[in-house]
Amino acid sequence: MLMFAGDIHGRHEPLDKLFDRAELDSMSAIIQVGDFGIFWPDPASGLRDFLDTRRSSIPFYFCDGNHENHTLLDALHNEQGTDIVKVAHNCYHVRRGTTLTLAGLSVLFMGGARSHVGKKDHALVLNENWWPREIPSLQEFYRFEQSFQTADIVVSHECPTSLMMQKSYYREWSKNGVSQFFDTVLKESKEKPSRWFFGHHHDFDTWRIDNIDFFCCGKHGEAWIFDKKKCVKFGSRTVD
């Protein structure tokens, strides 16, 4: 059994509730779809201390979103020399284009997305709340493409534009490079994953497109629980 959790944005309360359920059911892992925010925007936000104090036996894996301190994540990658980077107790950042085998399934991770500034958002400030590394490199795009056809499940922060076309924000959000790349990979691949979990847009919904079940994982305590062939909603937003 796997849990796919939505955006956390550095908040302790929703993460605590997700761990409660995962531990109750002895899940194989919690997989988080980016904007985890363990070092964002403040490196000393306290989320690492929370994880080290709780010391859960459930492994926690996350791809990066746009709301991450990419400088610190890259520094940990260089220090540890691995694509599965330990950031706290039993908590790991999975680098873009990396595949893990979890609960007997091949899970391909692909972080990255473009930050969006709306009317209620703060201005983007370089190396304070925004980093150029939020957009994947060509090498990272290539790694993802090479593994795509052998993946059972994709975990990403952004989604293909075919998902955004169903929403009112399509025109504003779709021109970011990451979504267009996903469109190209889907178009050119003969074999495709059966499921794709993503975040970023904060919807808590599912769609079936091109024989793929897509799941947006919501945010702040919302998650999908996947058990064999069944996927059900869990939780609700503890904060907004």
C-alpha cells in the first residue's frame, strides 16, 4: 500500500496526520508530489526537526516542486553523491528522472515546475523564495524520457497540458516548458505508465486520459491511497 500526498508547503500539521494514517496501515511508503518545502523559504523552517523527532518507520520520498530551496537540495546531492538524497530521518528527496521500486512497482520521479505569481502571491526574490533550478535541465528531461516507457507510475509536480485544458487556468499556466515536455514524451512513447500522480495545481481530483489514470493530490493533508488496483481519497485540507 502506498500513499501519494499533495503539496505540504512546509507545514507540520498535515504531515503529522498523513503519518498517522500511514503508520496505522503499515504502508510501504509515503510519496509526496513536490512543494514539500522542507527548506523553503527558510532553511531553518523546522520541518526537518519535526521529522527527526517523530522518527517514523514509514519511508517518505518526495520529488521537488517549484517551492523548494533548490540550492540546499543540490548541495545535499553533491555531498551524498546519490540520486536518493536523505534530508531528515527516513525522508528522501528523489532526484529528477530517478526510478524507485516501491511495493513491487516501478515509480519514476520528475520534479520541477514554473512558479506562478498571482494577485495574492509575494514577489519572487532570487535565492530567497525563487530559484532558477525550479525548471529541469536538459539532462534531467532526458533521464526522465529514457525511463518513461518502463515506469508503472509517474510522480511529478507539474502535469501535461492535457490535464490543464480542463481548467480555467490553462492558458495562464500551460506555457512553462515542463508541461510541453510531458506532452511530447506522451506523444512519442509506445508504452505508457498506467498511473500518474502530480501536485502543483492543488486540485483533489482524477481523470482518465489516453489510457492513463491521472491523480492530482491536492494539498495540506489531502492524499491518495493506492492498494493494488484501487486508489481512494484520504484526508482533507488542514489549512488553506
